[in-house]
Amino acid sequence: MIRPLMLAAIAVWLILFCLTVPRSEAEAPKTKPLPPIPLTLDEVLAWVDRTHPLLKGAGTEKIVARGKLLKALGAFEPAVVNDMELERFTSQLNPGAGTQTVGFNDTFLDMRHPSGIRGIAGMRSAIGDARIPDLNLGGGTQLLLGGFFPLMRGLLVNQENAELQRSELPDPKADIQIAQTRQDLFLAASHQYWDWVAVWKLADVQKRALKVAEDRMVFIEQRAKAGAVAPLDAVEAQQEVQRRKEIFIAAQRAVEQEQYKLSLFLWEHDTPVIPGAERAADLPKPQMLPAPEIVQADKVNAKLVRPEVKEVTIDAQINNIDLELAKNNLLPSLDAEAAPSRTPEKFVLGLGYRFGLEFKMPFLQRKSRGEVLEAQGKADRFVLLQKFRQQQVVVDVDNALSAVDRAKQRIAASFQSLQLARTLEEGERFRFSLGATSVLFVNLRERNAVDSENQWLRAQADYQKALAQYQWAIGAWAKSPASAIPVSYKVNP
């Protein structure tokens, strides 16, 4: 009777203990950490767009272009001029007046237009006894109006206006340079990303092969101790483990190397970020090739958006400005001028106006003809260069499409080879378990299977790199992101 009572008491005590144990300790679920999120190519490219220093550095070309524009606009800035002049003389018409001190004080706005016309407007105040025959406002004050008018050479086309037109082109050229930098960075980042993914997969293959060799070595050593196999087979197994360990160490070094290379595209706080191997994504499956009509449309669009073609167009526009200026310099110089008189006799005759017309024509025009010939030769060269760039774009698209197609064929062929190699590997292992073959042949079959898997993985990586090459060839990445324009101030021209 005592023993059942003791068992009942123990049971009641256990029940009470379980009820008094905190829920967080007794029933807290054991959670596993979430697996790391794979690092995708889109994330890498977005990272490059956002933080890469070379892309940000290319954005400084926008600042340089704006500086050139402001510099060119400086040639047409209005200037406030205050000019005072005094002269002492003895009048020949009125010797009794003795020595006189007269002069004037001019305050006017000097303005220049890109068309080549220059004008002034302001006020003149006479000092002393000076007569004002023109535009007299009374009280010794004169209205100042003047102008310089090129009637042939320099009208609408002149050195300052040409410089202003050139200064408007560096801004779109800067966009082209940024787009070219972005294209090249995206292509390099894509290739590096797939190299990183591939070497991680290759290292995993070597790791699995090493594990198989280590397990076989333990098994053969046990059988050799039991006398079931020759001790030489154990040595053969140990040598294979060391061989595969050396290959696996080299594969680990390749992973680390590709990690460091990839970190040059992943910047955070001006410091490269090394991605972890656990974030390596899987190699995607091949896709269908684009239809011929899509490829043709991509070629036509690439001829318009590729930076190389657009840069030639900008350079040709700059040369056309030089050509137009050189042709204008062949014209005779015919200038008209109307301005307040500033000669010494104005104090005797009065503060009036002067008018002039000047004609000048070089005799041989060697300089101007040489400038025209040089600019025309450059224009012809740009036409040929643009044709070459356009055909180069077409060849780049065809070359990338060929790489995609051949890589896809390699994937299919290498996968078939891998399946056959694995079949031979399994068959050789089965024969070895029956004692019909040696460990040497098993190792050879496994090496062949590993090499076949490596070729399959490399073919998949090359396929993805070929897709990136196609995106580069059609100019899919040729644009200027906002992050590449680090202008933190505004200047009104």
C-alpha cells in the first residue's frame, strides 16, 4: 500500500512542477535562423548605380560642362563703366580766354550680343565750358548712345558666339561619358558577379569530392587493417585525399579572390563591401533566344543610344561650329560704328558724335582657307567614323547573340556529358564494392565526373555573361543615373 501512494505523490508533484514552470522556458519554440538572402545581379547593379565612385566621378563632368558654359557667357556680360577725362588747352579761336580745363564724366552700360553687335547706353556730364550739340538733356548733361555693327564678317558668326555654342555641347557630352562609364561598369560587374557565383559552385563541387574521398579512405583503411584489401590501396586512398584537398584549397583561394574583385563594385560609406560566400545565388536556367524581329529592333535602337555613336555626333557638331566660323572668316570685314566722340578737339567743337564705316579684306586669305580645309577634312572623317561606329554596334550585337547561342549549346552538351560521367562513376563504385576493380579506377571516374560538372557550371556562367554582353551591346544600360550628377549648388547663367 505504501508503494502505490508514493508513486501517486510523485506523479502529483511532477504535474505541479510542470504547471509552475514558466511558459517561456517549457514551451518556447526553438527557432532556426533564416537563411541568408542570395545576392542577385540586380542588387549588384543597383549598388553600382548608387555608390560606385567611378560613376560618381564621371558625374563631375557635368560640373566642368557648366563651368565652360558660364565662362563662355562671361564674354557677353554687361559692364558698368565710369570714365572721367580732363584736358587743359588754349583755344586758338578765343586766345583771350586763356588756359581752359574742361572734360567729361561718362557713366554707361557696355553690352555685347552673341550676334556681334555691341552697344552702350548711359549719361555724360560735361565738366567746364563744353558745348553739347547732340542729345543734350540740359544742364551740361548728354545722353550717351553708341553701337558697333559688323555687317559682313562677324555678324551672327564670330569667335565669342562660336565659343558659346561649343560650351553648350559639353553638357550632353558629359551625359554620354557618364552613360559610357555606366555601361562599362555594369558589364564588368555582371561578368565579375557570375565569375564569383561560378567559383563558389566549383568550390562546392571540390568540397563534396573531398568528402567522398575522405569517407572512402576511412573505409579502405579499416578493410586494410582487417586484411581484406592490400595496404597499397590505403596509400592510394590517402594520396587521393591529399590531391583533392589541394584542389579544394585552390578553389577556396579562387572564391576569396573573386570576392575581393566583386567588392570593388559594392561600395558602402566609401569602402568596398566583401560579399559572403553564403549569399551566392544559383545559376539560372537558359532562356529562349530573342526573336529575329526583336534583334533587328535592338540593332536599330542601339545605333541611336550607344554612347560611342552619340559621342561622334557631338564631336561632329563641335567641328561644324569651327567650319562655320572658318567660312565666315573668308568674308571681307565691313564694320559700322556710331559712338560719342572722344577726340581732343571735342572740347572746342563740342561733345558730339562720330560715325564710321571700315572695310578690310585680306589679299590671299591663306589663314581662313586653311581653317576651312582643316575643318572640312575633320567633318569628312567624322562621317566615316560614324558609319564605322554604327557597324561596330551591329557586329557587337551579333557577336553577343552568337555567344549566347553557343553558350546555350555548351550547357546542353556539358550536361549530357555530366550525366554519362555520373553513370560511369556509379557503375565503377558498384564494381569496386564487388571487388571487380581497384580504387584507382574509382578515383579516375570521380575525377572525370568532377571535371564534367565543372565544365557544366562554367558553361552556365558563360551563358549569363553572354546575356550581359548582349545587354551592353544593345545599349540597355546607356543612361545617366541621378546619383552620377553630384551638383550641390545652382548657378543662374
